[in-house]
Amino acid sequence: MVVTTMGVPDETGADPLGPADPCGDPFLRTRFAIPTLPVTYLRRDRLLGHLDLAPAAPLTVVGGAAGAGKTLLVADWAATRRTPVAWLTAQMADKGRGTFWAYLLQALRLAGVTLSAEVGLPAEAGRVDDALLTRLAAELSAREAPVTAVIDEYDRVTDPEIADQLEFVLRHADTGVRLVLVTRTEPLLPLHRYRAAGAVTEIRNDELAFTPEEAGDLLALHGLRLPPDEIGALLARTRGWAAGLRLSALAAQGERDPRSYLKEFEADRTTIGDYLIAEVLRRQRAETQDLLLRISVLDRFCPALADALTGRADAELILTALHRENAFVEDLGHSWFRLHPLFREILRAHLRARHPGLETELHRRAAAWLRRHGPLVETLEHAAAAGDWAAAADALVGDLALGELLTGPRAEPLAALFAAMGPEPRTPATDLVRAARALSLGDLDRGLPHLERATRELEGATNRPPQKPNGLAHAPYQEQPAPAETAAARLGCALLHVLAARLAGAPTRAEAAARRAEGLKQEVPGRLLDRHPELTALLRAHLGAARLWAGRFTPARAALTAVTDHGRTTPTTSAQARAPEPASPVRTRTPVAPGRPSTAQVREECLAHLALLDHLDGRPGRAERKALAALAAADHTDPSVLPGTGPATLVLAAVATDRDELDRAEALLDAPPDAADARPPARDPVAQALHALVTARLLLARGDTEGALEAADRTVVAEESSPWAEAHAALVAAGAHLADGRPELAVKLLTELPGEDPLCLVGAAQAELAAGRTAQALDLLGRIRPQHTPGPLIAVRSALVEAELAGVEGDREARRRLVAQALREARRDRLRRPFKEAGPWLRPLLATPALRPLAEGWLLPGAGSPDGTPVVPEPPPMIEELSGRERDVLVRLAEMMSTEEIAADLFVSVNTVKTHLKSAYRKLGVNRRHDAVHRARELGLL
């Protein structure tokens, strides 16, 4: 049929001059109407601006999920255009090619496009002449001003022939037409050609999603004003989906408390649920609906995992198609997908209603598949959701991840997950998990029975013949534990025995368990040990703490240093943390928290124990630096805010007491607990003894001798006594007796101790002097074994006792020399307490012209302290010791060498030198070369 003139359609949509489509039916006016915008529609200028670029390209594609706001966006844009816009809603596309083209030609004519009689109309519903398309393209290409043609619901065009014809007209119409396609699916057009030529403008789901500002404005249009955090939470749940935001806002308008509603609404009980069920789920085939319902139990999934839940093998094709159709299936890359959060909520509710009880079985199947191919954390979550605690514990223990219950960023989530596990089932793995949870809290009474039962079962299993499964819930995982998993369970068991022995104060048992663990490590695949460095770190840390308790300082330091020297790992970037894991037969793991590797907390605790070793060795400066490094490693960048009562803070309190900074020491002891202090389990005997000793020393310094005696006498429950704990407790008690005028008791306490602790020998010599027995004092000082480098605290106290002894013997010159020696040694670490406790003989001596300059400003009032208190400008302490290479650079810096000269001298690049300098500046608390050299000299590093 050929139309030569254009009439005006009546209210039915029909052309009054004749029938419209090839079937003789009138056109429907609604197919050509630009949709009306709702009152609460939010104009989005950023997207309109993107569409304004459309005339620069012949093709524009606005593609997104149902309810993404595609149609209203283009309608808003079309209504503001000054050039003609032909609008067609392609709901008739399934009625044949001729019908589609008849409607498109009518849309062009209604937009004011004059077409000649030669163009004509399709004569048949199912076909269209090529000549018609050629004439149409020719006439459009001759237009001076292009016409914009919008085809809404283009996803209904499923006939490839229509797509080819449309592409032919678009290509040959040249600049005469701009085509805008609004579609839910990837359009049937060769988009790759247009993309390669830069001839297409695309607006997709990500760009259609509402920004926080737009979401706030939209809610405001509905009379709702939310703070930014609540808007962010709503956006996270809706992913910025336009329909979800609008429908939830409309529903909230009728609620008494709209803000609470928007936080807590159940998607399946709202119009959002109705919308998604009608617009997305029910449009799918039965097999696709079944797949969607089943994968709704998963946070993310790949085709193989989805097949494991359906029992079919078609997931890859279905998921790819759903993603192409924008059916709320998001592609994460590497063949992994996830559902839109709201769609997932609704599907899960639908699953429970349609198939009661199936959800548990699906979680079990997911856990079974993930146990073989996926990340441990997801395996555990699904096994727990299925209530299959045996399987969950088997997965954790068999993966050698038991240490993650004790330390690292996943310890808390794992503890929370297994908190739901009841007293059943009882398997070696579940008993090990229960033991680990109890021991991590220092609860030996609750943890040991589980550990002992697991040990008996594991030892018996090594001699037990293989058995077939007996129908237990976790049978689908595997019929018999693999040798690697059995070895992993035994190694995890040995780790818990080392921890239990440490908590019990049984270093002999800890050594034996550690030896067993080292043997078992040979039976465990290297990939498991590499994947879980926290296990080796924990073994060394607990063994080091046990050795420390036993007073075996050298091997303790070796074990602890092995952790601190190898505990540094490259932090995971946020991009790596977000990257999905590929499905592979090789087990992979989700990255732990960015910047916090699994060994970080163990390293902090080891640094704290190394600080304690330095403190016990009489080296307060080193002890302070390591304690601050432990706190700094736990993200505490401000040393003036020191939390917790863990070993690092206790060491700092002890150092503050040595410096006679009693208020600071008391504040540190009273500080509230904080996770950043690498706090050990509550029953740890090392921490208990240290807390009692520091408290006792502080009370003694305050003059409370009775309180000091009581604190020093506190009992620490342990299977084996600690020589250093007993020695230091006796030292505090002796100091209290000396202060109360009972030197005989002080001598008795200190001389009856086994071993010869240098500080105790010095204390005993001081007590003998107080009792008037100089010969015995001299003998005690002579028993102090020569050390290669005596700690400053030992050197200072020893020099002061020798000075007192020289004064008794009348050797004034020796007394003055020894006091001067003590002052020089103490000044660097500001050790004031030994001088306060030396006795009244020292005060007049310090005021003499020969010694006063050595004591002014830090021990005695100086020129800058009119109120009589010691004042000395104290630079901030180092938070970490310098590396050997950083010291090399500093030495050359002190020799006034340039950066280039240092690089040449050390055979490294200039950038490497700059890196070392930057690190050294940070550790020294300076930002200039001169200050770095000055500070290094103050600390005795140069």
C-alpha cells in the first residue's frame, strides 16, 4: 500500500486516510507516545548531558535491567529536544517484519518526517521489500537536519532479520537519522563495529545507577530526608536501582517511622518483590527459574557451582544469557557471578515458600563443592548454614586453618560462626575447634578435655583400618579423610598442645609438643603451610613465651625473633581484596583483610615479648622501642595514647617506673583493654607475673611498702616456676623490707634464690651494705658474671652500690668516679629510679660541682625548671630499630656525603638510598638530615 498524503490520526490511533499496518489494523496511538514523567521523577543532568552527546554518533544504546530508569530518562531527554523525535515502543516486533517497519515508518511521519510516495508501506506482515528500505535510507540521507528515532523496549526485537534491516537503514541513512535504542538486553546489532569506529554512545546499568546525591534528592521528592550513612546503606542494598529506590520510597511514605522502614524492610513483602517476580522471574523458562531459586543461597557463584546445586549442566549458558539480558545477574569476571541483593532476597523467600527444607540441602551441596574447589570461608559459611558442623570443622582443620581461630583478622568472624555449634557432633575436628575457642580465651579447664579427646581419636585413627561412611551428615565431603588432612589435623592438635602448655606454665611440655609439631610439618603438603603462615608463627610465638617463662632467654629470643623477622608481608591491596577468585581444582583463598596479614597480631605479641626480654636484661631503651613498635604495628600511631594492659603496655609502664615517671606508669597500668596491644590470653602466666611485678614496683616507688609486698606475693598458677618472676618478686619484696628498715629480711630473700640474677645480686649487695656487712656486699658484687654488654639498668645499679661501698671504705675519688659513671650511663635512658633508691648518702654528692652538671636537667632541677622538677627536652622515642642498611646510610650521612655519593659508596641506586632515608626518618621521628644525625647520636647509634 502506498500513502501519498499524511492525515491526522484520530483517537483510535488510525490514519483516517486508510488502514495502517499490513494486516489492515489501525495503528495504536500509545506505541508512538513519549511516556509521561511521574510527579516524583528526578531529572538527572549528568545522564542528560551524556545523551546530549548522542547526535555526534549515529547510534545510542541505553541498556539496563528492568526498572533501571531507561525509558523515563530517554523520555525526559526527548521532551526537551528541539529537533524532531520519533518514538516507537516495539511491542509489536513479534508480529512480523512488515508490521515492525510499518510502525516505524508511522513513527517517523508522526514526528514530522516527510516521506515520498515512492517509499510506500510494507504489503505483508511477515516481510518487507529491500527496495522500500533502500528508498527510505536514501530519503533520510538527503535530509538537512537529522531526525532522532527512539525505539523503546528494543529487547522485544528477537528477529535477526529485523536487526539486519535496521542496521542497513542506519548505515546508509548517514547523518539523516540518529537511532536511540532502549533495551534490557544486548541489542541485535553489530555493536563491535560501531564501538571500533567510535560511532556509538552507550549508557549501561552502572551509569544508570543512582549516586548518593541523586538518591538523596529522589527521597526528598518523596518527603524523606535521610542522613548520608542511611542513604549509603539503602544504595548498597538496592545497588542504586531506580525502581527499587522509588518503590521503597513510596512504601516508606505510608509508614509511621519511614527511616526505620527503609533500614529494615523485607523486600519480598513489598511491591519491589511483586515487581521483580513479575518483570524478571516469571519471564524466564522453568529451568531458568529453578536455577535462580537455587543459586539464591549463594553470595556468588560460577557455572560449575550452580550445576552442583541443580544437578544439571546448563548453568553456563543460562547465566551468560541472564547477564546479557540484564536480569539482575551481575558478572564479577573470571566466570563468577552474583545476584542483585534485592533480587536474591526475594528469590530466597520464594525458595522457602515453594520448596520447604530445600535450602538446607542446597547449602550442604554448596559446601561440598566449595570444599573441593572454593574458598575456605565460603565453605564454612555454607556448612554452618546447613547445620553440618562436622563438615565445617573438617574443612577448617583439614585446611590447616585452625590457627585462624587464634589470631589474625578472621579470628573474630570464625569464632562467631562456630559459636552456634552445640555439644554435638563429637569428632576430632569439632573437638579441636572447641578446644581452640576455649584456649584462645585462656580457658584451660574447658579446652583441655576437648583437646585430650581429639588427641586420643587422632592417635587411634593412625592405626585404624579405613572404614566406609555410616551415613553421617558430612559423608558427601569424602568417605575417608585424605592423608594430608589427617596430618593437618594432627599438626593443629600439636599447636594447641603448645598453647595449652604455655598457658599452664609448663615449658617442658611446650618443648615436647613443639618437637612433635616440627615432625608433623614434614607430613603436611607445603602448599598448606605456605597458605597458612600463621600456624608456624603461632608455634614459635607460644614456644618463645614458654621459654621466656622458663627463663631460657636465648632460645626464647631466637623463637620470637624468627616471627618478627619473617612476619612482614606485603599488604593486600583493596583491588586484590575485591577480585573474585576463579573456579579451579586448585584450592584458592579469599584475601584476608587488606593491610593486615594473618601473622600481624602474632608479630605484635612477639615484639612485646622481645621488649620484655630487653627489660629483664636491664635495657629499658631497647625495651621501650620494641614495645612502641608492637603498638605501632597495631595501628597506634600516637605513642601518647597507649591502650590496654598487654605485655607491650606493661613493659612501657615498667620503663616509666625506672624513669620515676610514676603518673605515666600508673596511667598505663590503668589503661582500658584494647585489641591493638596484642593482648595474650587472660591466663598467660608471663603477662600475669609481669602485671604483678610492675604493680608492685610502682607501689614501692610510691612508698606503699605493704601494698608492694602484697602485689609481689600474688600467686601465678603454673606447673613450673619461673626463675625470673621469682627473682624479681623477691627483689621488690627486698626493696620493701629495706625501705622499712629490715635489711636482714631483704638479704635472706635475695641470697636464697637459685641462680645468680645480676639485679638480685646487686640488690643483695645493697641490703648487706644496709646491714653493715661490707665484705659480704663486696663478695656479692664479685659474683656478678661479666657480661659482654651489661644492660644500662644493671650497670647503673651496680655502679651506685660500688660507689656506696667505696664511700664506706673512705675512697671518695672512687665514689665520685663511680657515681659519674652511673650518671653518664643513666642519662641516655633517663633512669632516675636507681638514684632515688640508692639512699640518703647520694643526694649531697649529686649537688657537688663535679657531678651536678651531669645530673642537671634530667635528674636534678636545671636552668629550665624553675618549679624544681626535672626538665629535659625529650625527642620522641624510636618506634622501631633501624635496619643494618639504614645504619650504613646514616653513618655516611653523618660524614656529610650527598645522596649520590652514598649510593655510589654502597653500590645501590639513588632511589634506594632515598627509600632507606625515608624509613630512617620515620623511625627516628625526624624529617631532616641534620635532625636525623643529631637524633642518631643521642641514641648512641653513631
